[in-house]
Amino acid sequence: MAEADDLALIPRSVRDKLDRVAIKLHLKDWALLTLAERRRLVDQPCESAAEVDRYREELSALIRSRTGREPDPLRR
């Protein structure tokens, strides 16, 4: 399986990070990201408070740049 195929769907590791940053990432928005952007979201740490803040900021910026809208908050 090619790397792009591995990242066609949102991986579990990214879903867990989305829960931590309280952002809903729609599959159609994930599909707009480049492979490098997807890989970065997989690899970027998101454990400490500073890492969670950084991840939230970078993800929000990606969503805004690719979709032209603010990210949807995750409703808990």
C-alpha cells in the first residue's frame, strides 16, 4: 500500500489529537491537505499543554488556508 493510500482516511493517532485540541476535522477537509501536511499532523507531538496549543494553532491555520473558514469545534 502506498503512503498516500495510508493517509487517505484520518488515522486513529490524528483522531486522538483532534480530541485533545477540541477541533472537528471533516474527511473532506482532510482530503484537501497535501500529503506532507497530513504526515506532519500524524508526526507532530500533541501531549504537553504547549504541544496541544501548537497543534491546535497549526491545524486551525491549515483548515483556514485550505477551506477559507474557521475550524469547527468538537462538541463533547
